[in-house]
Amino acid sequence: MKLTSRQERLLKLTFIDYTQMEDFVKAPLILNKAEGLYYWDADGRRYFDAIGGVFVALLGHRHPRIMEAMRKQMEQMTFTPPLHAISDIALDFVEKLGSITPGSLDYVKPFSGGSESTESALKFTRQYHRQTGHPGKYKFISFYTAYHGATFGAMSASGTGKRKTKFEPQMPGFIKAFPPHWYRDMFPSPADATRHAARMVEDLIINEDPETVAGLLVEPISNTGGIATPAADYFTLLRQICDRHNVTLIFDEVITGYARTGQMFAAQTFGTTPDIICAGKGLSSGAIPLGAMMARAEMAGAFLGSTHSESQFAHGHTFAGNPLGAAVGLAVIEEILEKNLCEKARTLGALLANKLEGLKKFGVVREVRGKGMLLGVELVKDLTSNEPFDALGMALKKTALANGLIMRINPNWFAVAPALIAEPADIDELYGLIEKSLREALAEVRP
């Protein structure tokens, strides 16, 4: 699309996330409409949104039920004073969200997004251990390639290399381990790699001294790791390790939550109940900033006491528990439950995964992975060396947009996570766009 002089000027006064603006203005994308599975740019061109914006539009764009919930709540109240009160709609949201979490994770605090939810979980965990007789527990173990948010605590827990080195030194007390997919070529089977990865986590805890380790923060499926998907028993092993050493197990489900993996939470998909779940993104289907931290109800007892005890959770955000956000979150959860979208995610995800397996005919796809409607495809130069194919990914970024397709593309992998309103015909359309874009990208890098 061609920019006006005003748009060129304004683009120099802002930035697109993780994007070199000099490159962006050469091939800009300015959107002005969204509906269902599609975006339209300022020139009226349509794009298939294969990633829900950024794993957010779980129910597609401008879902009628969500729009109606927002309109109704705007007539009633859009803000409550967080130091003085909580809205009735926020209490309804707390009850509803607590009712769908695994185990006893029904202690709920709503926030404005995933980074806030992760940040609060880190602080909650440290204060919890301090107030339950373990004041020396302050360290967190997380994983290389993981991304947990843009705030300083969440960024310090992230293992995203160059994304955060510009802001170093990071906060102290954050230690990284390697995830299972890091070891996959070192062992004869995924099970062996999984056991080794879990053993390395326990070795870290032991050698750091368990009385200094507060929590283990893990994404069930790692987006920035390339939709890296461990075997289910990995999380069982992590649960056992955390129990042995009194370490709080925290699942970052900002991307995997709310039916995306075929269950309401990936914790249920993988059959492991953590102590805390951090959530965001799809909880509002992109209609309003919304996130939440859910913790075991038993942990909440550590924060009870008289005013003079000062044992309350020493944390807050201006828009935490916002009534408009609560109304949207309620609508999203009710739509998932009433339409049985967990089952739909499993069915459509299996259909999409089967189609993506067809890309292996090009000889550059090492693996199709993920769960439900959260899938990733790894790109390699050849199936013998399995060397990453960065040039192909860079070309795919261009050909996908040229074909009216928006998806998450890294140099050596891409991810798709279409909205759960999709039907089989939409999956056919999506696959056709992906196959065409990959074919054209290959022609560019391998004439």
C-alpha cells in the first residue's frame, strides 16, 4: 500500500513491536477494519488472520456476544476505584473464571494483560514464601527461548536473548534452564530428552539450594521457542520436582489458555495442575486489555490477617478488575462453554495439523507440532542436516502478506492459531494460502 505524507510522518513518531521502522515503511500494513477471521487494510484489501492478531482473537474479531456485553456494561459502569471497591461484575468474573480452572485454582485476580499477570505471579510467589516461613526463597527458574512478558520481572524470566540484552542488566534472582526440545538431537527418543531436561531442572534447584528457589515458571507450549511442545510426562516430572523442594509451579498460559489447546487450559491438556496460572490474550478475544492470575485457594490463606499484620498482597494495578474487562471475559468464557469450543479446537486442530503435514512434500518441514488450534511448522534446509532455513522464513513473511495472509513467522518456523469460530472450509482456505505462500517463498530462495 502507498503511504500519504501524513502517514509517513506519523510512522516516524511511533514504532511497530520488534520491527525496524525503516523496513516497515517500505512495505507498510495499516489496518482499519476487522470482522470474524479477517482484517482489511486502509486500501480495502482483505487478509486472513491466521494468528488471531497475536494469539488474541480467540472468537474472531467483533464477536456479537462480546460486542453486546461491552455495550451493556458501558451503560452501567466502566471503572471502579481499585483502592476502595470491586464491582459486582468483577466478582461474577472471578467466580466464573475460578469455576473453570483445574484443581483448586479459584483464587483469582484480574489484570490488564499477560505481562501484568506474570509480574503479579512472581511477586505473589515471593511474598507467599516469605509469609509461610521460607523468607530465603526468592529465585525463579525459567527457560531459554521462553517469553513471559515485557515488564522487567517478566522480561528477566524470559529467555529470549537479543530481545532483552538491550535492557540488561536484568533483575537478579532469575536462572535459566534448557527446555526439552533443546536436547532432542542428543538422545535416541523424546522420552529420554524429556527425562534429561527435567533432571537438569532438579539439579539446578538442588545446586542453587532449594531454600532459595521460590518458583518454576514454564510455558506449556513455547511460542518463541517455535511452538515447542514437550511430552506430557515432562510436566508430571516438573510437578513432582516442585513438590519435593517446596517450589511453586507457575504455568504461563497467556497463549495456551481458554480452549486453544483443546481443553480450557493446557494444564488440563497435559494432565498437570500447577500452583498458579497466568493468563491473558484470548481471555477477551482482543476486545479489551484483559488478563488474570489464578492461584490455589490454599495459598490465599497466607495473605489473610488483621490490618496491623500487613500480610495482604502488596500489589495492584489501576485497571485490575476493570468492570468493562470483566464483562468481556465473562462473555468469552460463556461462549466457550456453551458452544463446546474445547472439543471444536481438538477437531479443527486435528484437521489443520493433518493438512500442515502435507507441507512435508516440499522437503523443508522438519516437524508439525502443537495442540488443538495452536500449531507450528519448523523449517529446515534439508531433512538430513535439519539446519535452520532462515532465508525461507524471511521470504515467507513477504509472500504471506502478498497473498493476504497474516501469521506468526520466525526465520525458521511459523505458527498458526486461527479463531475458534473457523469451520472446515476456512481451514481449507487457510491451508491453501499457506501452501501457496510457502511455494512462492521457496521459488524465491531456491530459483
